Amino acid sequence: MNFSGTTKYAQIAALTSAQVAALETEDLKEIGTDAIKGLSAAAIKGLGTAQVQALTTDQVGALGGVQLKGLSTAAVEALTSDQVKALGTAQVAALTAAQVAAIETADLAEMNTAQVAALTAAQVKALTTAQLQALTSDQVQALKSAQLVALTTTQLQGAGTDFTKNLTSDQVKALTAAQVAALGTDQVASLDTEDVAALTAAQVKALGTAQVVALSTAQAGALTSAQVAALTAAQISGLETEDLQAITTDAIKGLNATAIKALNSDQVKALTTAQLAAMTPTQIAAFTSDQIPHLNLGS
């Protein structure tokens, strides 16, 4: 077949999957953008990988959502970076979860932030570990709260430290307690102090002992009074002495009686005079008779 840019819409619409599969790549390129919209989803399924790669960016950008759904996952995988970038946000949202999972990592990394923000929750849940790791900082920060909470704990763990490091404070705050609990210790350590300070009480309470131990001195110093108040006895007992000392005098006021009683002798010794001076009478009264001798009360 030989098409020209003036080929009528009806002629294109009449093509079957077998006929489309038989088209030469040069013939495909001659189909106008208006005419290519006439291809049925069934006919689109006939496109081979070489044919898909031969499509111009204008032709790709002209395809409707139903047509795009007709592409096989192999065809989607064959799309070039320029073709993927040519997709509109409505087109991106129209792709099936399986098709999104088939996009090559290099092509995904070329998507603009508007395209990333257009991904549905189902599509985000279909992203592979390699795809999540390939996202740029701008792309990660373009993800909406609904998209982030759609990630499974396995996906979030596999996304790696670059992913968590690129999250904004608002995005970190949007994570569910279960997602925070699933973060690897290296991912927790990758959070900046603003991210740590943004954690909700429920998120802090969800942290495992190993995650609390992974906190850096700077991160411990970023904890707020409300966050310290949310720490359980087990979490407090897991804090390294340097991290305990880094808790500000304002934040130390959040330490509850149960947590105070859980402090070991080394932790009690590590409490600074400034921290002790900031504590309320109720907090001081919570120290046990075994802990009192280890308090750094000064001269």
C-alpha cells in the first residue's frame, strides 16, 4: 500500500490488524495525524515493534486513549524516548498498568513532570523497582500524595535511597505509617532533617528499633516535642547516646514517663544538664531510684 498525507479517514479506518501489520514503515509515516486517528484499537494491535518506532512523534501524539490501549506491551517497550515524551498527559493516563510497566527505564526518565503527575494510582502501583530507581529528583517530587500512597511497601523498599532522599517534606508526611515502617534503615538515614521534622506522630511511632538506631545525630536533633512524645519505650531504648544528647531542650519536654523509665544507665548519663533543666517536675519524678545516681546533675 502507498498512502499520502491526504488519505481519507475512511480508508484508514477500514484497515484490519493484518493489513496494518503488512504496512511498510515508510507507508506508515505518510499517514497524516488526522487520518491516523481513524485506526481502530484492533488494527493498532497489528503494529510490530519496528513499525511503532517508525511512527513520528506527531503521529504518536495524535493517537487516542483507546488506540494506545491497543498497543502490545512489546510495542510500548519499543517506543523511543522522543515518542514517550510526545505523549500528552491524557494519553499517559490512558495507558494500562501493564503498558506503563513495560516502558523502558531510560524512556521513563525522559518523561516530563506533568506526565509523571498524570500517572494513575494503578499505574504507579505497576511501576517496577528499576523504573522507580530511574526517576529523576524532579519526577519524584512531581508525584502526588495519592500516587505515593499507592506504592506498595515492597516497591518503596526497592525504590532505594535516591528515591526517599528526593522526596519533599510534604511527600514524606503523606506516606502511610505502614510505608514508613517498611523503609530500609539506609532510606531512613537518607531523609534530610526537614523530612524527619515533618513526620507525623503516627509515622514516628511506626518506626522500628533498627530504624531509630539508624537516625543520625542531626536527624535526632530535628525531632519535635510531639515526635519525641510519640516514641515508645522500645524506640527510646534504641537511641544511641549521641542521638539522645542531640534532642533539643524543647523536644526533650515531650519525653513521657514510660520512655524515661526505659532509659538505660548509659543513656541517663548522656542526658545533658540543659536537657535535665528543661524537663518538667513530672518528668524528673519519672526517673527510677536506679536511674537517679546516673543523672548528670552538675556540681
